[in-house]
Amino acid sequence: MKLKLATMALGAIMAAAPAMADLVFPSLSYRTGPYAAGGIPFADGYADYFTLLNERDGGIGGVPVKLLECETGYNTEKGVECYESTKGEGALVYQPLSTGITYQLIPKATADDIPIHSMGYGRTSAANGDVFSHVFNYPGNYWNGASGAINYLLEINGGDIKGKKVALVYHNSAYGKEPIRTLEELSKKHGYELSALPVDHPGQEQKSQWLQIRRDRPDYVLMWGWGVMNQVAIQEAANIRFPMENFIGIWWSGAEHDVLPAGDAANGYKALTFHNVGRDFPVFDDIQKYVVDAGKAAGAGDQIGNVLYNRGMYAAMLAAEAAKTAQEIHGTKDITAAMMRDGMEALSIDEAKMVELGMPNFGPAFNVSCENHGGPGLVGVTQWDASSKTWSLISDFKPTDTEVIGALIAEDSAAYAAENSIESNCK
Amino acid sequence: MPDQLLFGMEVFLNGLMAGVLYALVALGFVLIYKASGIFNYAQGVMALFAAMTLVGIMNGQVPFAHLINAVFGLHVTNFGWTVPALLAIALTVVVMIGLAWMVQHFVMRHLVGQEPIILFMATIGLAYFLEGVADLMWGSEIKTLDVGLPQGINETIDRVTFDAFGYGFFIDNLDIVATVIAALLVIALVLFSQYTKQGRAMRAVADDHQAALSVGISLDFIWVLVWSVAGFVALVAGIMWGAKSGVQFSLSLIALKALPVLMLGGFTSIPGAIVGGLIIGVGEKMFEFLVGPMVGGATENWFAYVLALLFLVFRPQGLFGEKIIERV
């Protein structure tokens, strides 16, 4: 009897725990709550890419991938709970998918020797790997976004935006306030006039802000929005007849669901991006064949090619490539979180690799180093076509103002290092 | 006329319009509180549920499609037809009546005689339940709601004010429609409660449950009626707000906009909800216009509550609420 019980208990443990060889990637997703419309396609893209690797390639380096999805509802406390409940499962890297959760996890994950990848969000100065040893925000961050927007304005104005009025409509939160300092510094450099208009959460009522824009008549409006704020802002801009081609959102304000509710009025709206858009990439054919058609898609399979699905898939690809790099560096297939960190720090993405992965021109080429966890910070611009209901990339991925951004990153990360008594990670 | 004065007038008018939208949400709270003494925390979610149901019916979406597909291995999403807006609204009203019956039958009738806080807690549970059911039934994606309501600047007002003052005022057509609909809704509610048998019964229940029971009024029926009317008001609010932002989860948060209105106008007065909405709408917009730039903006959310609290200091029952006198 005792032997039977012991066998059953052992069997149960073996069934519950991941096999030792599994590479565990947690997915802190939000499929419920006010931001679910953005969370679902990202989570689907992230999951589907790993499913593709399992189904097509037998995993990463022949080791199957196990995805641990945990629902955060975009709530910081739940996000931390998700981290605590999954980190013991052999988690290799966390994508917190929320600036608030990222801030909470930075000290925890660093202490636990688990890397964080906050791609295009989170603490911008984490790009300084010398201070933030376990946080990576390649290939771009918010300050690259701010600079990318201004560079684009310079480009379409023949290199001169002196005297132009630029308004920033932003989510009144740590996330929304991120670009202000950079835009202020850039305004000193380029001579444009900046006005900042905060919108309180959730952003359903923005009449005051848009009446002010109507009165002030800025030449351009930039937006750092998320959730319902994006849809309302685009509708309000259309209501006051603000020219959509002069309205540019950050990459979290540039998905299909942000523009569709405004219908034709959203035509011409622009958004920044650090990856390509659409589904015209060979990798999606593979996802369709090995994942969706096989009935193994995380969602209904109808999100492929959507902006946030692509972003989730791109994040998964970068994680998988970092895992491959870690396997090569350490000469073992069965990597740990610490090895994964090393892999992320040695990650190298070039166009040949992107072509090989079925993603030609999908994202910029870049190398990560101990000092630079932020990548190249190349930013592109996309534009919405309401008639075909598609986004198009209308510029190349272009460099941002490293002189201004670098100084800000150095200043902010130095303050963090001093507060937390952090010594150089790269010496 | 100085520019600032003109801008101030424009902001004032837009504040009035925003106030009407707040009042639309507050009305649903008032109806249920007045008839049953329940502060219905789920009112915002009811607006979400109603708007999602409306869009789902209009688009011919199969309810619970994800669940059906997962359980039976099917791939159904759509019936393949669309339903005209008016018919879809009528069908949504039927769904909201069904919901009202279920709320009364499965939740509220089992809690008769309980403390108000218990009833309030039950509505919190109902809110979470409805959120989940709405997601499961219609999906989480943002849906475009087009019932033919006009949106964008009203050209006539723009032209007339430009001719008169040299500055064209911005008034959103949707806000004008919302004002007309809110006015019609209030008139209909007043007529219903004053001149119909059911309306009088509703008022009787609101005044005194025991006395109403003793003269043969069915509490069950009246509460289903009240929740149905509140469901209808939620549908109207859901349409107005959903037309601005698309139908999405955040619609449930519009309840936050109704709370200061209720504090100010009183929980038991329909005119109070309207006047309260207008005061909050104008107050927050004018404060943002006059003081916002000096303090970094984003004052509207907190100022609405400050304004409501200021009124409470002088009239704890709200502007139009019933004064509670307890003799010992």
C-alpha cells in the first residue's frame, strides 16, 4: 500500500512539475480588464511563436519550451504575485508587459538572478546595463520614441522645426510622463514649443484637453496613451478636425483597435514603431501551418499580422534567440535564468538571421552588450489607412538622438545606482 | 469680446454637455436606490453589458462563441446576418429585462431584509460576475458601435458663433444628441412614475416597502421593473459613451463619473442627478480651464469629488436628496 501511495505521489509530482529539460518562459498576460484588447493579441503572439518552435523545430536547440501564462489584469500587485508564483518553476525571463510591474520586479528579479525584458516600456534608464544588470529594454525605449518622433518632424520639415508648436497628450501616470524630460531637452536643442496635456486614467473624457488643442492650434500632437485613452483621443482629434497626419502616437497608441472605433476619421493617423507591421512575412505562414491550422493557437488565430500580435511574436523571437545564444555560450541545452541573462547580454540580431527566421526587415539589426541593454533605439513610423484597415511602415528604422538620450540615461541610472548602492556591473 | 471670455463660454457649454453624459450614468443608480435602497455598484458594468449585447446582436455575433468552440470543437463566430440598429436596441432591452429578472430571482430576493451593506456587497459580486459573463459572451476586443448617431463639430453652432463673436464654438453633435435623449428619458421617467399604475406602485415601494406590501403591491415585480428600467438607462448611457470610445471594458468605469454626481445631487432624486451632473460637468471643466494650467492639468477627476464634498458640507443629503430625520 505504502509503495502504491509513494508511486502515485511520485507520479503526481512528475506530472505537475515541468520536465527538467523544459525551457520555461512565463507570460504575464492580461486577457481580462480594461486593457485586455491590447493584452490578448500580444499574449497570443508570444505564445504562438513558442508553439511554432515546439511544433516545427522541437523547441529551442531541441529542448521543448514550456509557456507559463499568468493573468495580471495589467494590475501591478497581481503582476508581482504572478512573478512570485512562477519564478520557482525555472522561469528563464520575464516580460512584465507593464511599466508599473517592471518597476516592482527590477529589484526582485535582480536579487533572484532572473532577467527581465521590458521591450519598449518600463524603466528607460535600464538601458544602462552597467547599473541594471538584469534588465533589458532592447531594441528601443520611450526616450528613443520621443526622439524618433521629433526626428520625424525634423525630416518632414526640412530639418527645421524652430517655432513649431508641439503638444504632448499623455496618460497621467509614470508611463505617460516618461517622454516629457526628453521632449523638453529636445525642444531646447531644436527650438520648438512644447506643451504637455495630461489625461487622467482611464481617459474616457478628454474634452478639456482637445478644446485646449483647438484653441492653441499646435502644429503637431504627440500621444503617450494606452487603453481607452487612445480611442477617445483619436475620436476627439477627428471631432475638432485636427489633421490626422500631424497626430503621432507612441507604439502603445498605434494598434488596430486604437483606430477602428473612429472609422474613416482616423485615416492618416501615425504611430511610432520598433518593428514592422502586417502579415506579409514567411514566419506567419509557418504559424498558420504549424500552430493555427493544427488547432494549437493561443487564441482564435485571427490576430496574426495585427500590430500587437506581431510585437508579442517579436518579443518571443528575441527571447528564443537569446536562449539559443545562452545555450551556445554555456555549452548546454538545459540553461538556467542566469545563463539566459548572459545570452541576452550577448544577443546579436542581423538581417541575415531575420531572413533565416522568416522575418526579413521585420526589426532592426542590433547587438546587446554589458553596457548597452537598450539596443540601437531605431524608430520607424507607421500610418493608418482607414479604407484598407491596415498600417503601413512609412519610414525606415532610423537612429535617435543618442547625445541627448545617453545623457539622460546616465543621469537617471546614476541616481538609481546611488540610491541602491549598486556597483558597476561591467568592470 | 476678449478671447479668454469666449474660450470660457465654450468650455462652459461643453461642461454642460459633459454633465448630461454623467447624469445619464447617475440616473441608473438613482432609480434603483430610490426604489430599493440599494446602491447598485454594478450599474457601470450594466452599461458595458448592454452596449456589448447591442453590438453583438447588430453584428450577428454568436454569444459564448469561444466557449462553444472550445467545448464542441467548432469554429462558429457569426450567424451571417446583421440586425438593424433599432431592432437590435429593442432586442437588447429584452435581454436587459431578462437580466433584471435573473438579478431579482437569483440574488436580490434572497437578501430581502438584509442590511444595506449586504445588498451593496451583493451588487459588487454582481459587477464582477457580469464583467466575466460579458467577456465570455461577446469577447474582449473593442467593438465599433454605429447606431447612426452624428459625431463631430456642429457646423451651425460653429458658424453662428463665429459670425457673432469671431470665434466658432466647438460643440459635439453627439453631445447634443445625448442632451436631447437625456431630456426625453427624464420626461418619460417622470411621466411613467407619476401617471402609470406601475409607476405609482414603484413610488409606493420607494416610500415604504411594508406599507406597499400591505396594499398588495408585489415587491418582486416592482424590483424587476426597476432593474429593467435601470438596465434601459444603462443601455442608453452605454450607447452614448460607446459611440465615443468603442464598446470596451472601460465602459464599466464610467460609474466613477457618476459618484460625485450622486453625492452632489442626492441618491434619491432624478432632477438631482441631472442638476448634479450639470454642476459637476461645468465645475470640473471650468476648473481645468481656469486653474488646470497653473497646477499641471489633469484636475477633472479629483476636482469633481472635491466639488461634491464641498456641497456635502452644507447639504449632507445632497442638493435634492431627502433629509433624514431620526427622532430618539
